Amino acid sequence: MAEAEVYPYIPNSVPEVKQKMLDTIGIESVEEIYKEIPDHLRLKRRLNTPGPIRSEYALKRHCEELLEAGADCKRYIGFLGGGVYHHHVPSVVTTIMERDEFLTSYVGDAFADHGKWQAQFEYASCMAELLEMDMVNTPTYDWGMAAATAIRMAGRITGRDEALYAGSIGPERLSCMKNYAWSAVPAFTEVAFDEKTGLVDLADLKAKLSDKAAVFYFETPSFLGTIETQCAEIAKLVHDAGAQVAVGADPMSLGVLEAPGVWGADIAVGDVQPLGVPMQCGGGTGGYVATQDEPKYTGELPSLLFGVTPTIVDGEYGFGEVFFERTSYASREKAKDFLGTMAQLHGIGAGVYLSLMGPQGMVEIGEGIMQRSAYLAKELGALPGVTAPKLSGPFFQEFVVDFGGTGKTVAEINKALLERKIFGGKDLSTMCPDLGQSALYCVTEVHTKGDLDTLVGALKEIL
């Protein structure tokens, strides 16, 4: 950005304001702020962006034209998943999320923010019922950060420094987990999964559990879509070794799958994005962390918790922060960990969604997803050279499709599908090379039978 350019929607771009800011912090130019960035990481040219667009209408037109050049799930049929999912978002959810007191406000204080605090309490209550657990945090950035938080908590609870994790975790989430958790739990050890079923290899888990292991983390459904059917056995093995069980669970699946709190998970994590939060170009995420109401867990949760508390008026109740002194808001640099409000707004949206759906609604949507995904897997598996599902274990909404027998790569297939306005499955050939030319296909309640048949018909033409 040239010094003389003034962007009407960036107030501090006014030269006089910029100069006052520079004078206040005692530097001569904006360039001094970035001097620590190594030269090889710096862009040596101007960004290919327009200059200031001074008319609000012209700016809106410009942005709309940029967006029109892309492709989205409003105009294309999408079968991508792997962490962000295309679910229906009821209009009432976004209407409530966009209320000014939720959309624009920050944490607030007890005397001024009861509306949002109550919304957070209701969100936590709905999630707790779904998970069969007691304590649910305000959302972190995403599932990966929530999983890393669980590992850090387990390290503090056990005093150990090794994390075991299932090999079926997606590489992107695993990278996030290692990056965030390493300072508390530096050792990460992979536990194998059965390449035929996708389930955790119990023999390998038992062999790798030791007095160094703080936690075993696995997911159900896994990144590869498989529903773990050995949860109780896993919990017993891990607890017998003195370690904690942390599980990643898609909340959308919990209307049809057993809740983590029932079979013995100590810490449950996942993402609230499926619960009424739009995909937003891969964003819209919010990681939940849930535990039972026991001091050893409650005291380690780093993020805000909200509960019901008596007020100074006899018989009246309000909403307040629970065990506030454990947070970084109260303890600052002496806190055990740090998590702010981050995706609190998405938690409110998830609370609205769960309140609308109710228990029976979650059962029905889960059953509908499983029926649709089973139908598509059967139809794809009947195509010449295609194996679907590749893994024999049960699955919820995602499953691996092996195109190895077709003589075509997933990249070639997805390119041909895109020409037909279809987003094919997530290409696993580079992420999980052991699976060969395979793709991860995702089916949700938004897919009609016609959508699924359109995909099958397109693949018949391509293959």
C-alpha cells in the first residue's frame, strides 16, 4: 500500500493518523514494524489488489464479481468433508447469531451481559446432554485446537509427557495438535489402525501404553469415516495403564452413536460447525472440550465456563462464570493454559440449532445421513474398478472410495466431476498414500437421492 493511498474502510490509512501512530510508538515508518521478518519470506512486489474503492456500492459490486468467479455448494453438488461439512442451516439460527448483542459484543461483565451468558449456558447444557458429560467449554478455534487442549489437560492431570494417538487421524488436524500441545506433552506416538476395517489396533495400543503415556486420543467417526466399535475396550486398556482417554466426536453423529460419557471417555472434543454454522470458505469452526464435573478435570479446563448462580435478590438466579480464577483472564501469565472467547458466537449458533432439533431431531437426522451414505457407497461399489467402501468397518457420513482399479487418478476424476458441477471426494492419494488412489466422500442430509444418482451417473461417464 502506497503511503498516499487512503482507504475509506480502513480508518488508520489516513496519512495524518498514521503519522500520529508512528510518533506515539517512536518509529519513523511502518516498515520498521516488519523489520524482524526475514528477507526471504517477504513479498518483493505489490499485491495485485485494486486501489481505494470509495463508493460503497462500487465496493459491493467488486466483491460480488469476485465471488461469482468461484464455485460453491449453492450451485454445485458437493461431496467434500474431512473436517468442514455441508449441513442445512435453519434460518432462525443465523437470525439469532446476527443479533447485535451477540454478533458485535465481546465477553462483557456480569452486570451487563446476562443475555449472552445465558445463551452460552444453554449451548453448554445442550452439548452436555448430547455428550452425556457435565462441563462444556466456550468453543476454541477448531477441533484440532480442542484436541490439543485435551492432550495438554491430560499431561497436567497425569504428570506424564507422552501422547498416544490413533493413526487414522487426518494429517492436518494432527499437525495442529502437535504444534499446540508439544510444550506440555512433547512426545507423540502413533497407534496403528487395522487397514481392512479402519478400527484401532488394540494389540498395538496395549503394547505402546506405558507409565509415560498421559493420554490416548482417537476419533469416532474417524477422519476416514469409520465408527470405532471398541470404545469400551479402549477405555479399559487406557485406564488400566493410568492414562486418560480423549475422544474426538462429530456431534452430528451422537443422535445415533453412543455418547462418549457413557462408555468411559474422560475428555471429549470435536467441532460445533455441523450444528448450524455455515461453511464460510472452510471456516465457521468452533472446537468444544467436555468433561465430567470432577475437580481434576474442571480445574484444568482453560476456557470460560458458565453456570447458574443465586443473586443478591432472594430466590432470583443469574448466569455467572464458573471457577473463574483458573482462567488466563484471572491469572494472566500464571494460568495453566490460555484460551479466550475465540468462537463463542458459533457456540451460540450451535445451542440454537440443538434447541430446535431436540433429541428426536438429532436421531432422525443421524439416521437419514447413514441411510444416504450407505446408499451411495453401495452404488459406487457397483462401478467397474471401484471399491466402496474401501474400509469394512461401519461408517457414519464419510467413507473411503478406492479408484485404483479404474486406471484413473483421483485428481483426474475430480477434475472431470468439476466440469459437471460436482465437487468430488477429498483426494487422499497424497495425504494418505498407503490408501492409493482413494478419495473420502461425504454425504449429509442436504443430499437428495437425485444428487447421489447424479454423481453415480457422472462417474459412469468418466470411468
